Amino acid sequence: MTKKSNRLFFIPYALWLGLFVFIPLALIVYQSFFDIHGNFTFGNIGTYFTSGTYLRMTLNSFFFAFLITLITLLISYPTAYFLAKTKQKQLWLLLLILPTWINILLKAYAFIGIFSQSGAINDFLAFIGVGRQQILFTNASFLMVASYIEIPFMVIPIFNAIEEISPSYISASLDLGANPWETFRHVIFPLSMSGVRSGVQAVFIPSLSLFMLTRLIGGNRVITLGTAIEQHFLVTQDWGMGSTIGVVLVIVMIISMLLTSERRKGAKVK
């Protein structure tokens, strides 16, 4: 295959990146230099970093993204580990992936029905004598639903990383006198860190910009940068400030990717 044909194959990819990545980013950066009246200004970025409201939104975004990532990781790693040990692993993996084919809006409305005052959970609480509770429109319900939606994106990279570990490493560890816990701690977990890092990226970065779940499940009690962007573009019509928040969010996402990226090839077994 000639170099010319290789360049031809690259053209659709370059067009896709240009039309749907670089041009939208350039438009967001350009729009961030205009105020609500369409006047050119550098004041949006200053307003963002001097406003207590925007700084609280930023802290909220990081806090909830961190909690969602932590909850998802604590659930997903054991799931991926035991999934890799089962015989029908491909079937179980397919069942795990199936919910991702359902639109997030449909899943959100399903949870609204489950968590509502007349929903299944409150019916059960009333049946056992606890009484109906306010579950919907709370931080707990938002974290629960967001973590549920993100779990497959954490499980899959960890599962793939565990699957790639050579059984000879585990056998060697056991032959050298290590018990199963020591083998997991010093062999399996370090060698699966590439999957953990990929999973953290796949969960933490989208969680920074959640806005649909904050409205439908959190009842706007959870205010994040994604919520602020939605409000500026759709409610206040201040596209300049909304674009500024979007630029900050993109920069934060890039920094997060750099911090969680693998700096060296492979993992060393301790």
C-alpha cells in the first residue's frame, strides 16, 4: 500500500476531527470573548475566577465527579475481577453492556418512577413499616443514578486489563509462596492499573459536565458547570459566559486526562 493511499484513508478522519472537534472548539473559544450584548471583552474569564458562585460550581463539579468516580470504582473493580474469573464471562459482559444501549433520558425517567413517592422503593419501605421517604431530588439519588449509568464504562477497561494479565505471573507468585491476597495486591492490581486509569478517565471527565441528571434526578439541588452552561445558553442567553465556562471545562478535562494518563509502558510487579 503506497503512502498516497494512506493519506487518502486519513482524509475522512481529518474531516471528521475538523468538523466535529476543532471547529466547534474554535467557535466556543471565539464566543467566549463576547458579552451578553455582543461586545468584545476579556471580562468573562475575570468574572469566572472572581465570582464566588462560579467557583462554588467548580468545586461542586469536582466534588460530585470525584464521588461518582470513587463509587463507580469501588463497585466496578470487584465486578470486573470476578467477571474475569467466571466461565460465561462474555455472556455476563454482554448483559453488563446492554444498559448502555438505552438512552440516558429513558433511564433517568425510569429512576424517577422508582424513586418517586409512589415508586417501588417507597412502596417497599411502606410495606416494612419504615414509611415513605423523600428519595428523589436528593444528592444521594443523583449519585446513585449517575454511578449506575457510569459503571459499564469503568468495568470494561478494568476487565480488559485483568484479562490481559498472563496466568504465568499469577502461577509464579503462588509458586513463590504468596497467598491469594498477596498475589492480588502485588501482581494483579498493579498490572491492572492501566484499566483503572482508563476507567477513571471515562467516568470522571463526563461527570464534570453532567446537567441532565442534575435537573431530572437531583432537582437542580446539585449545581455543576454543566448546569451553568445549560442555563447560560438556554435561559439567560449569555452565550459568551457559557462559552467561557465551556473553555474552562475543556481545559480541566485535558488536565485530568494528562494527570491520569499512563506515563510509562506497562506496570512493574512489586
